[in-house]
Amino acid sequence: MTKQLHTSDLVIGGTLFLTLLWNGTCSLFAPGWIAASVITGLNWLVFVVYFLARRDRLVGRLMLLGGIAGWVELLADRWLVDVTRTLVYQPGGPFVVRSPLYMPFAWGVVLIQTAYVGWRILESLGRGGAVLLTGLLGAATIPLYEWWAKGAMWWYYRDVRMWGVVPLYIILGEFLIAGALVLLVERLEKWPWWMGLLLGVVEGLWIWISYVVAFALVG
């Protein structure tokens, strides 16, 4: 069990490092939607290959959770684009609903990585500490993606209270989204596989709720 966890640490940590490096570099060159699709596809390829090779129960269930939540999150994206009119996706490439096709898969990657980190923190700090720390990490790192996304010509925000180029409601929303993941994955490894699907729906809807609450408070 210890060896398996060590391997998954390297896999998830490696994809997180690659994503940060890729997104930061893309923000300097504005490569557009193709670059976003490439890094998203590479991350999912790593997850799938690792799961098939090791049959890691936790990672498999996180893939289900993240994959489903990413598609349910399209509801939140539509609300941000059409109702608040604060989110603008750059044109180019295929779209689904109001989002680029890569977006539900990209959300899946972020949720898998964040949930895994939260699960590891949970082992050391317990539920309360893990919820708080994971939420703070989400509030710090995911807005960094938003910052880079504007430079990479992926998406940007407008007509809302900002910290730099990142809306305040996005920062608060990401805190709520990331913190909730700890509660969802606490016993995920021991639950049947279909719980990953159910919790994916829950997390996807929670993303929408988090943004609605955050927008009402600080938007």
C-alpha cells in the first residue's frame, strides 16, 4: 500500500508540475485553444495509463469524480458567460454549450489533482485542517491558472471586481470548491466505484453553487 501511494504521489505531483509549467509558459506566447487541449489530453493520458497499469482504486474513482464534475460544470460556465457576462472565452476550436470542448476535461484534471492533494493533507491534519488548507491552496493556485489563461488567449474576465485580472468571486469560489473536495474524497477509496460518478455530479453542481454564492458576496 505504501509503495502504491508513493507512486501515485509521483504521478499526480508530476501532472501538477507539468500543468503549472505548461500554463505559465503558454501565458508568454498566447498559443490559443490548441495548447490548452494538448496539456489537458496529456494529463488524461497519464491518468489513464497509470490506472490501467496499477489499478489504483483511489485514482480510478477520482477520475470518475473529476470527469463527471467537469461536464456538470458546464452549467456553471453557462451561468458565468450568459448570466453574469463576466467570463469570456476566446474564439477558436470546437465549443460545447458555452465552453471550449477542452474545458470539461481541463476541469477534470484540476479536480483530480486538487482532490488528491486534499486527500493526502487529510491524513496529516484531519478533516477540519484539510478542508481549510485545501481550500486555501485552491484559492491560491487556481486563480493563477486564470491569470495565465488570459495571456495564453484562452479566456478572460470583465466588468467585475478584480484582483489583477482575477475576479474576487473566482478566488472565493475556488476556496469553496477545493475545500469541499476533501469531504467528498475522505472515504472514496473504500466506497464502490459508482460513488465516484455520484460525487462527480455533486461536485459539479457545487461548483455552480460556489460561484453563485461568491458572486453574490464579492462580485
